[in-house]
Amino acid sequence: MKFSTIHTADAAVLLSLLLAPLPTAAMFRCNHIVADKQQFNLEPLGGPHSVVMSYIQGDTAFNTTYTVDICRPLKKKGDVPKREQCKNGSRVCAIKRQIELGENGSDLVQKAIPIAGELEIQGGGALDPEVSRLSVVDPDSGKQGLRVVMKGGYDETTSHVKRKQQAIIDFVCDENRDGSEAEYDPEDKYERSDDPLEARATEPLTFRPAQEDGGDEDDDAPTKEVQLGIDKDPSLVFVSYGAMEGQDNTDVLRLTWSSKHVCSSTADDGSDGSDGSGGSGGSDGGRGSSAHWGFFTWLVIIVFLGTATYLIFGSWLNYNRYGARGWDLLPHGDTIRDIPYLLKDWTRRVLNTVQGSGSRGGYSAV
């Protein structure tokens, strides 16, 4: 008895797991992101992409590399110590470095902060993505695109207090940008097995001056924190990182990412096309076939349900009113029984008509 009870409990647990809803990360497909009944394909922006913020104090540079992969968890390349990489499941990661300048300078990783990802089993939370149109959440900006909010990260202070982390990325429509322009190649390397964007900055970098208004500079003052990159406007831009307004225990990383892949011309009505591209050319046909197939599917379902309802209600009525049994339960049971014979007779008539029309007429006596 105890054995069957244990197995019953195990079966109940297994059934609850099977019936549980899919995790939000599984539902967050970067090639099928839907906002305001519009579908966007951000798969071309997949893979690790980084922004490096830096400032100099004396002979030391302090770099923070923010790396994001909107399609899948980040994975460090090579054999990297755990303390120098974010937790497994991270989608957005910040790594702080202290670099001693000069020929014999050292490079020390101070901290790795998982900002967003599926980090529930790592001490954090769920990714819990939120997607909205920029024209809705920030109408005053006049920008078109998407705002993606990703959560789940955490940072532990020196006093062992956990601070929640999240990333807010504004994907801004720019028909002239692919999304990888002027991106800096950081010290931290990640696997990019299927990253279609390989363009990274290769030119030597210089720090911009602390004062850009032409005033006298203080040599002893620390250099203003700047985003590293070649002398062009990058597509992926750092905006800010700090405490969320109204929530002192939560830090927010804000990025802006300009790309043609979030323009309205690459959006459709949210139907999942066969090519998964979400582009305007060729998506119309997918929408048309999907709409027609949906109409006929519903038509078949309605006819089936109507027929089933008629048979069930008629059988119940015959049973309760007349005490019918067997074939007599079915409404118009005699007609249903005669259907095979009616079809046979109809088929014979059709064949006779076809054969008669195909025969040649003869002569008749006058």
C-alpha cells in the first residue's frame, strides 16, 4: 500500500511539472518578438555585443565591459576562472577591470556582475522579459523601435548585501545601420558560434579629454568616463548605470541600440512565417495563407461541433421521450441507416448517365 502511495505522489509531481507553463526565457525568442501585435526579428543582432566604459586615474585605467546577448546565455571563451565571468544563464554581464598603464602594466578583473538572465538557481531571479514599442512608452522622443527589459541579475556588495539588477535596452530604428557599426573589441571574449555580425573596432584608441569646452584641464583630475571605440558613432551606446529611481536596492543598465532590424518595415502582424524573418517582403504571403487556413480550420471545427451537438442532443431526447435504444437513439436513424444504399443508388445513376452520354446513336426504321 505504501509503495503505491509513493508512486502516486511521484506521478502527481511529474504531472504538475509537465503541465507547468514554459519558462519566460523559452518564450522569449529573439527571432519572434511581438509587441503591440507587431512581430520583429532580432536574430541578426544575436551573439555577444559589448560596450566598454573607461576612465583614467593617474596611471591606472578602470574599464567596465557590458556585454549583452539577447538570444541566448553568454558563454566565456576558453578556460576562464569563475570569478572572472558571470553566472551561467546570464544574458547581460558587466566585468570591471583595473589596468595598469605602461609596458609592464597588469590587468586585474575586480568583479563580474550578472545583470540579467535566468539566474534563479544561481541566487538571482527569472529573466522575466518585457517588450514594448518605443512610440508607446516614450512618445515624446519621436523614435520608432522597441524597448526590452530583462531582469534576474544581482550584485553582492562588500557588506554581503544583494542588489537586484536589470537591463533596459532601447532598440531604435535606423534604416542605415546594421547594428554592429563602430563596436569595440573588448578584453573579455565570448563564444560567438552563430553570431552573424563579426565587425569589431580594430583601430587604436585614445581617451577623449575630460573637458571638451576648450577650458584649461586639470592634470590631477580623473579623466571623464567615456565609451571606447573608433572615431565614429557606434550603434550600441551606453546610456547609464545606477540605482533605479524609487528603488534604491535595484541597479539599472540602460543601453541604446540603433539598427534597421527594428524598423516598422520589418514588422508584421505577429504571425510566425515559415522563414522566421519577420520582414515585410514575403511576409504578406505568409499572413494570407495563415489567415485562410485559420478560417477553414474554424469552419471545420464549427461544423464538427454542430453535428456532434445535434447527434448528442437528439439521442438524449429520443432516449428520455421514447426510451429508444441502439440505432433508434440517433435522430433520423432510418435516414442514417439508408445513407450507404442512397450513395450506392446515386453512384449507379451517375455511371449510367455518363455511359449513356458517351454512346453513339444508331439508325431507326422509318
